[in-house]
Amino acid sequence: MARTIIEPFRIKSVEPIRWTTRTQREQLLRAAHYNLFLLPADDVLIDLLTDSGTGAMSTHQWAAIMEGDESYAGSRSFDQFRESVQDIFGYQHVIPTHQGRAAERILFSVMCKKGDVVPNNTHFDTTRANVEFVGAEAVDLVIPEGRQPSSRHPFKGNMDVGALESLIDKVGRERVPLVMLTVTNNSGGGQPVSMENVKAVTAVCRRHSIPLYFDACRFAENSYFIKLREPNESYRSKSPKQIAQEMFSYGDGCTMSAKKDGMANIGGFLCTNNDSLAEQEKNLLILTEGYTTYGGLAGRDLEAIAVGVQEALHEDYLQYRIASTAYLGNHISEQGVPIVQPPGGHAVYIDARAFLPHIRAEHFPAVALANELYLQGGIRSVEIGTLMFGASAKMDLLRLAIPRRVYTQSHIDYVVEIILEVWQSREKIRGLNLTYEAPFLRHFTARLEPAEVAASARR
């Protein structure tokens, strides 16, 4: 078999990207208050900020878009959408939303109240924010290996089942309205959850009569990791779709951002098997998102998602997806760059605390590293650490999220070159101070300044 990773598609349309000079990037970064979220996208050469909604759609998706039924109620595009989602996820009620965080807001608004506790392997930023917004407590219970970037455990996204049992015993079942599993575990390095762990968590939930919900954004990648790594070798002969169907059969519902493994540029959904909850969730949907057969989406978006969730499970695509991400991770780690091992499905995560040991967490080492990659090569990435999660951050990671079907291997080779250049001069990088923060999800709009600037201003 050929060693070279080739994209399992041909390129039919191209979008130009623009080069900038380092001097221009220095000015742009200063104007953006050293927060890459505030940069104009046109001034980014390789954009690895997120894989959410940034992928390229297929010819089949574009063809489906032309079939979009824009009727306000009872759209046939909703029927296509619901049937495709139910084929994979299997849940009775499928509620469309404009994106994943809308599904989270509706779910937690209906199921949680002040004083409740929501366990997860690791909450992502919007999940945690929506839990906390209703006054509940978001608790992360990933296995110990999931907090050790250099550990090579094959399923570092697994929930610590013993810790889950202890938490329920400690706070009482009545304070735990649901348990969540994030597949793959984004905040922990894009690491997968094993089927064995899913079953163990389900058993705990059933024993205590607690619903289990999946954060299913990257369900296809997680299913493929199960096929490759699950100790039970019977999964080697199963398709990713069969594995996904089994995984979701152990839960009671899910939230989903279709901007990830839905292969679409917008959209999401909330699923449940509970008739009473579904009625409440649909009522809230109508209040804030739209009618139950469009949920804030155009019919054409529903059509694109209906095709996309199926395409995300194609094995040739998943093989390329996982291999190309590992290609980036392995190339930089071989040269000494500390990353979360093994490389995840949708992204490579650099351990910024190990990369920049001279920068303390309160000076945001992963943000400093992200800024340096932009200055050196026009690459945009994102911090998963102290800026995003505050004092609760256990690690400071820099995520290089790979958009689906967008960049070629030569783009990734360029990213490798820039990272290695920065690695060679890492001692020169300095930390940052925070000058403005919003009360929720502060990393999106935060303003920062170089630490030495702030220090000199105080003298």
C-alpha cells in the first residue's frame, strides 16, 4: 500500500488565500489586541482556528442544497434531515437547531436547575458555559491519563467511572439530572472514548436512573478510533456506521454540532427519546430558534446535513482524516515538539506548558504560542487552556484544528515547517496579560497585551 496520504477526492473549486508580511502581521495582531479571534480571516494564510463549519462540502451536498424546501412548516427537507439523523443516531425525537450551542442551551435550560451537577468526561467551552448559565455545576471526570499530554493511552477521552460513582454518591442522585460523554473529547486533545467505557458509563447511569447524553460533534471520528483501537477485536470488521449506531444505542439523547462531523457550514440538532422532555424542548425552540421543522436553519442547510452526517462515516474519508492529522502530529513530535499523544482525530494539540516552560499559566502560554505561529507564518490556531477555562484549566494546549476536505498535504507540510521554526526560537517568546474579559466565554472577545508592556507601564 502507498505510503503517501492522498485526499480521497478531487478539487473542483478553489479559493485564493493571501500572503502577508511579518510587518503587516505585527500590525494586525496589535490591532486585534493579541487575540486571534479578532483577526480578519482574509489576513490569515492557513486557518486552523477551528474545524467547526469550516469544511468543504461535497458535490452531493451541493446537489442536495438545490432540493431545499424553504417552507416554514412541514418542509420535506426536514423529513430528509430527520430520517438521515435517525438512521445513525436512532433517537425518537430530532430537533434541529442553528448550531450545537443552541442545542446545549435548550437541553440544559430544560433539564437543569441551580444547584445541579452535570458530569462529563470534559466539558467543552460552550457546554460548560451553558451548564453554568442555568446555575448548575459542570464537573470534568476524564481518566487520569487524559490529563497527561505525553501518555499514549488509546482512549484518553474515557470517563473515570469510579469517579462518576463517587460523585453521584457524594452529591446525591437528585442533583444529577444527566451525565454527558463528549465524543471525541475535544478539550482533552481530541481523544476518543472506547465502547467499553460507553457501556460502563451507561451501566452506572442505568443503576441510578440518570439519563446519558452524548456531545456527538465528532461521532464519526470516535467511531473510527473504536474500529482501530477497541480491545474487543470484533469491531475491526464493523463499519464506522454500525459502530456509531451501537454507541448511540447506549444513550438517551445527544447534542450535535453539524458543523463538525455533519460536514456542513452551519446547523446542529438535539435528540431525545423522552416524549415529555421533547415537548418542552420544542416549545423553547419555537421561542428562540424557529419552528420545529426548521429550528433556525434554511431547508437547504437541512439537506446538506442529511447528506453530510452519512458522508462523515465513509471509511475512506475517515482513514484519510485520521492519517492526515497524525501526519502533522508525528512530524513535529519527532523533532521534540511536545504534543498530546497520540494525535487526535480533528486536531493536533501542542502542550504549551512544556513548549514554553518559562511562561506561567497566568500569562497564557498557549495564547503566546498561537500569536508567535501567526507572526512567523500567518497560521491561526486556538488556545485550549487558562484563557478559555480560567482557574479550572488543567492544561494549556494549543489546538491546530484541521478543517475537513480543505487543505492538502503541502499546506500541512508548511505548517510543520513554521512550528519547527518557532520551536527553535521558543525561549524568546513572552507571555501576555489580560486587559479585558467578558463574563462568559471570555476567550472569544478577550483583549491582551505583551506582559513586558504591562510591566513597563507599571514602573
